[in-house]
Amino acid sequence: MMASEQQRVLDPVPESGARDDVVRQPRPARRWLVPLLVVVLLGQMAAVMVTTAVQQTPTIDEPVYVATAAEYLHGQGIRYNPEHPPLGKLVVAVGVAIADPHVDTAFDGPQIDLGPHLLYESGNDPWRLMFWARLPVIVLTLLFGLVVFAFARDLAGRAAGLTGLALYAFSPDVVAHGSLATLDVPTAGFLLTSVWLLWRARLRPRWYVPLAGLALGAALATKMSALPAVPVLLALAALSVWSARRGDETRRRLLRVLAGAAVVALAAVAVVWASYLVVDPRLRWTSQDQVPVVHGLRGTLADLLPFPQAYADGMRLQFRFENHPWEGFLFGRMYTGHLWYYLPAALLVKTPLGLLALWAAGAVVLVSVRRLRPAAPYLLVPAGVLLASAMTGSRDFGTRYALFLPMFLTVAAGCVVAVRRPRARVVTGALVLFVAVSSLLTFPFYLPYSNEAFGGPARTHLRLHDSNVDWGQDLGRLADRLRERYPDERIWLVYKGSGLPSAYGIKASDPREVPVDDVRGLLVVSDSSVAKAKGRLAELIDSSRPVDEVGHSITIYRR
């Protein structure tokens, strides 16, 4: 297609920034329509996330974040969870402060016991505390939806913004993890916000370059997995300033480019330091665990980063986790170690089919259409670098490590509606509807979602494990099921999670601690434990009959 033909099939919308003098103003009677649709989409997203948050018991990672947030509020400093910087937990702390739990400041046990001690041994209501801890992340997830809308609208108009927002609002992974007091959605959202601000900096660098640096710093201060994006975003900052200064002579232009990248870097570093100083202005730091000595390139990187000592030691702890031989599970196969193709395979299972198609179409539109081509480096390069980095990790635990894709590629998918051919818009609308229906049909079981090609959420446990399907979220539902259907049964439980079964009224024994023939009644096993069962547990499962399931994450057997 020639450039002139490409222009004719696109809406006449500029790349970003000042739009009112170019785009025809909507009719007064229709001005309310776009804001109304934004409110409706975010409203339904808020409703399903709040409902999910209310119904789920603590997942494996949440208790330590919530308890660390409570420690921050009570001036305990940076003692626990150093492998993650403080900002995400400070966000969670907003909700924890409202819940106002009792905190045992004398507790000095290991990190693994910190969360259960707060939730179940300190006189607190775990349901109430977890809801309030999750609420700030829910609000932040909704705000990132506005970023998706604004980014796609800047690129290709209001219809693109609404399309991108709809796909974001119905993304099962975003809904699932945006409902939890965890760090994955905040990290991905801050990175997307930084890239959007850098795109806008092409017109107003003085305003948007510093803001982009602050957003990048927020991502770095939430989770260290954002580090691979730093060189990419610094390069994008340079590109934006270069584009904004077309009229300057070359030497002056280069100096401004370097200054822009430096501003982003300095702002990001400042945010990281500020997050630690808020927790403890004296920056006292004592690790509960022995910090490993890391040699080679990784050790050099930890030493060179201009961040507090606690950040560097947290990186060393993360490197130790990366060296651990974790067990994985993919398509019915249990293995030890890491599969480089795990994340792409898991994304193929857990992403709605319509969303996969629109991601691909959006990427094609960005690189093939002349007017949208300048945006391709901003959306596709960061997403590609982050995915490549995540694929090298040793922990094959779930698609939550790639939550930036439902954000970056959803913005790209929204741009498909910029093609003015009627058939393209009809197909796009049909695919968006398909995504919405697929997402709503899994309500409220978003964590174990898989698309129709792989049998839906009821069969996810046959192909994946851990946070893809069973992260300990259904202990409360299990308690209700046992009370309603099996009130007088003997319960044998193998539960994978951070929750305390007895706190939810479940009286059960561990079947692995007695001879197989003594296990009679109901055998209840988390599906991640089923996937990796061996020895006595495998023998118990093989000699039992499945009779029920809870939340698509726990199977009940009869013995």
C-alpha cells in the first residue's frame, strides 16, 4: 500500500498532543458519550475486581506484602521483604492504615511467618484486612485503565481509546492480579505511564520528560523486574527530545537529547531513594536472611546502581532465587529448571483468543501504517525487551511476570480501529465482544482463566500451575463447600497457600503423615499439588475418585 493510500484509510488524528485544532469537535449531543463509556467500562471492571477481592482468601505472595506494609506504618523500618523495593507496599499500606490492624512490633521471626502472624495470630480479621489492603491496588489498576485509554486516543482517536480500554477492562489477567495486594500490576502500569508520557514529550518535553522519569522511578521502586526497561526508556526519552527539537541546530539538539535522558534518569533515581526514605529517613537496614555474595556481571550491576544499600542487597537475594532449581509444570509435564518458551506458551493458554488476534493486528498496524509508525518503538520495543527478560527468568510460575503485555499491546490493539475500512472495524468490534464474553463467563474465577481453545478455566490445572490457576485463593470457598455439602466428613487436606485452614473453620489432617490405608473420607488437594504429586500423595490421588472441585483450583476426592 502506498503512503497516500495509507492516509486515506486512517482517521485524520495527529500523533499526540494538541488535537482540538485538528480534530473536528464532536456534536454537543455526543460529547457525553465517550466519558459515559469510559465510566461504564471502568465501573464494570471495578465491580468484578471488588467482588473478586471480597471472595478470595490470601494468595501465596500477599501476606508478606501486607505485613511488611503494616511494619512500615508502625515504624519498623526495612526489616522484611527486601527483595522488593518499598513503593508498592506503601501503596498497600494506604488500605492497611484504614483497616488499622493490631501489629505485634515485638515479632522477630522469619519472613515466611510474618504474614500469617499478622493475619491469624494477632487478633485481626483476615477478611477485612485483606480487602482493605487490596483496595488501593484496585484503584491504581483503574487509573492505569485511564492511561491505556489516553495513550490509544492520542495515537488514533477516541474510538481507539475506547477499544483499548475495553480490552484492558476485560483482560482476565489484569482483573485477576489487579484484585490482589501484589506488585505485578503496579509495576507494569507505572512503566506504561512512563512510556505514554515520553510519547507526549515529543511535543512538550519540558513538561512530560520529568514526569516520565517519576513514573519510571515508581516502577523501579515497586519491583526490580522493571530494571531491563531502563535503557529502553532512556533511549525513548532521547528520541522524544530529538523529535521535539527539529528546528535546533545539531549540536544544541544533541545537548538537549542528553539532558532529557539525564532528567529521566535523575528523576527515577530520586523516586527510588524517596521510597526508602519515607519508610526510614535514617535508612537503617538489617536483613533477616543472609545476603548472598554475588560475583560476575550480576554482582557488578548490584554494586553500580545508584540506589540504597537495601536495594542492592534485595537484588542479591533475587539473584539467589534465580539460581534455585524450581519445579515447573507445563502441558501436563513436571520438570525441574526453566523452559525458555514457558511464558509464550502460558500466554497462549491464558489470553482470550480475541485479544491474541488484536494484539497481533495492532502490532502489524503500528509497523505498517506510516502515520502510526513513530509509535511502534514506544509500544513494541519495551514490551519485547521486558518479555525477553522475563523469559530468561528461572521461575516458571505464571503469566503475572508478563502483565505488561495486556497493557502495552492493548494500546496497540486499539489502533486497529484507525483503519477506516468497514470490514476491519466490524471484525475488531466482534473480537472485542468475544473478549468481553469470554472474560465475563469466567467471573469470579479470574486467576484460573484459560481461553476456549484450551477448555476454559475448569481445565487450566491440566496445563499450568501456581499463580496461573491455584495460588491459595480458594480456601474460604473450600470452607463454605465443606460446610454445605460435607458437614460430617473426615477431611484430609493438602493445601498450597499462605492461608491457615483452621482460621476458616476447616478441621483437617495431612494425609502424607499417616499410612495410605488410614486415609478415608475426603481427600482435598490444591491443583498445583496435584500437578506435581509424587510418592505417597501421588498414590493417594491415583487410588481416589474425584467428586467435586472448588474455584477451579482445588479438587475433592472420595476415599
